[in-house]
Amino acid sequence: MIVNRQRGVRIPLKPLDLFLRQIRRLLRLGRAEISVAFVTNAEIARLNKLYRRKRGPTDVLSFPTRNGSRRSAGRRSPVPGRFLGDIAIAPAVARKYARRHNRSLHAELRVLLLHGVLHLLGYDHEADEGQMDRLERKLRRRLGLS
């Protein structure tokens, strides 16, 4: 499910919902559910401070459920039919990063959706010695993202 809780940046929800479905198929998530909310800079800054103890807005935050994914032999796999968690995306911050990376806002939002889903599955680019980054690059190529 994708909801838009901000008004500052126009977001085409239907194409992003279709892209999220594509990610779910590619990662073989089955019926596992994901919630995505597009939020204001103020809201994402509040969440960033509350959960990461970092000041200011960021582009994407993921909130995995404890029972949404499991690790087995170094792999992360979803528990079928479970809720994997929530993803919050700040479109205004995403627009800034899109310009910086010479991408369209739509492409940047798709990159953030993929990034957020990988976090829901238990990947952590800050602690995994590049495993998440390598997988994300591979999936970006398969999904037609730069």
C-alpha cells in the first residue's frame, strides 16, 4: 500500500505502486506486505531524530517488523504472507538528490523504494561490508535504474 501524506511534491502513485509490485516479484516476496508513505521533510526529520538520533530530513527510512524477515545461512527471506514493515520517503529530499545524481524524480523515487525494501529484508549497508550495495546495484540494472 502506498499513501501520500505530503502536498509539496506531486507524486504519481499508480506507476510507483506498479514498480513496488515489480520489486516484490523480482525478490520473490509472495504475499508479504509493505506499507509506503510519502511524507513531509518535517515528518521525516522527526522520524530520523526519533529512530536514528540524526538531525534533519533524510530521503528514506525503513521500519522492518521483527517477524517480517528471517536470516538463514546468510540469506534473508520473507516469511510468506507477513507484513514486512513500513517505508517513509520524503519527496522534497528525493527531488534534491535526483538533481544531484542527474536522475528524474520518478527514477529517484523508484531507487528509494528498492533501497527501502532491501532494508525491510534485513540488509544494512552501514554494517554489511558492501553486501547490500552490491545487491542493490545488481537489482537496479535488472529493473532498468541507473
